Amino acid sequence: MLESVKYFWQVRQPKSNQDLLVMTILCRNEVDIIEANIKTHSTLGVDGFVVMDNGSTDGTREKLAELTKQYNLHVIDQPSQTYQQAKWMKELAFYARDKMGARWVISNDADEFWIPENGDLKSYLQAQDSVVTVKRSNMLLTEKALTDDYHFSQAEHRVLYPICYDREVQKSDNQISMLLVPISPKVIVNPRGLIKLSGGNHRAKHVGKAFTARSEAGIHVYHYPIRTYSQFEANIMHREELLKLPNARMGDHYRRWVRIYQQGGLEQEFERFVLTQEQLSTFVEYRVAVKDNKVSKAILKALQ
């Protein structure tokens, strides 16, 4: 209740240069992308980071330790494999509020990049914001992804207008590409007055939501869920273990991929993600996909 009161008092205060934007991330075995994520967002107005490492074994935890020397980055170790994403992300938002003084929190995943149309991210946020919803798109793979020196930032096309397959078809038809289906947006929240974050950080409950929730078209989230086959396979093997937990909650796409993995077809599933030039040209022609290298430029600039 006290934090709710603080929210309604805070929205009366004008936005200032002292207001902090903090990004929270829950990650496990994301060594190929976590450094780019932190460095890119630090150049785009994010003042600090809270990263919960969920038992990484691939060098992610060590990379995070290195990054704490360069950035305002707090690392929290959470070795439990109970997969309580909604609970943990809410805890991280409150940590950002209480320990770092965040006015706004971006609840992020390691494979997502929040890119402003111009300037920095904070220029699109308002003093009264409670929940800000931002659209998200999957980045597409081309045959470049099959080369040894491929880096995920080389992807230059994203889904523009997804293909709305029936939900049951998404689960059962092995011939479709899950990168082309609609995906949920993401949210930025004011942690004061925050009640709940959904498991995938797609929605939030907030005491001020009825009055001040809005969408923001000036920020777009670029999603890299599939980067290489080895990354994809390791992720699905881990998801298989998580799905053994009682009351495990996970998206239909992960359940599909675990099933296909168990049937021995994961490599074929990955091949469906990789578009030939002819296929890509057709998708662009029919507006399923669009060339968009804004995120690529931001990542490469941050990594220089």
C-alpha cells in the first residue's frame, strides 16, 4: 500500500534528468548475447542493470562478473531450477526500485534489444507512466547463419506482419516456421505501484494502469530467439527438463520444440528458420518481413 501511495505522489513530480531507467534480465546460458545486450542498452539511456543468473554453465556468469567492472550492473545468483519467472522478475523490479532508485524498469530477456526511433529510451518515457507497452518482432535467419563466423547481429530482416496460424496448427504442424507467428509485446513499468508481471514480461498489473497505461510506438523490441543451432538445441534441452516440473508453465512454441526434439527432428526445425534469398524476397514482397538494420547498427556501434 505504501508503494502505491508513493506512485501517486511521484506522478505529480515532473520528469527530471535524475530519474533512473533500470533494465532487469533473467538469463541462463546466454554467453553469446549477454555482453552485446548490456553494452547496447547502456548506450541507449539505460542507467543500470539487475541480472539474475539462473545457474549458467557456459561462461555467462563469468562474463557478467567482468561487466560489473564497467557498468552499473548488479548480479543476483538464482541456482534454483523451479522456473518461477514471473515471481523472479517482480523481485528484480523491486530490487531496481529499492536498491537502485529506478523510476522505470524494463523487464527484459537477454535475447531482446529495445531500440528507440531516435535519441535514447528515456526520451520516450513520461513522469506519470505506470505500464508502457512496446511492440516486439522476431529477427529472421538467412543462410549466413550457417557459416562459422556468423554473429546474430548480422540479421537485417524482421517479421513485419506475422502469419496468424491457428494455435492448434502451431502446436501440431511441423512444416510451419514459428519465427513467423505473432508474438506478444513487452512492457516498461514504474516499479512503485507494481502488483504483478506476467511470466514472459508481456503484461503487468499496476495500481495506476487504469489511468496512465499506454503504448509507445517510438520504441521497438527486436527479438533474437534463435541464433545458431547449438544455442537452439541447448535451450530446448533445458526446456525439456523444466517441463518435467509439476505445474510447469511455458509457451506453446517451447512445448512444440521439446516434442520435436524428442522425436529427433530439431535440426530439421532449425532448417525451417533459415530462409533462402528467394524465400526472403517473397516474404518482403508480401510484407511478412521487412529489412530493418536499425538494431544491427546499434549493436555493432556498442561493440566497437
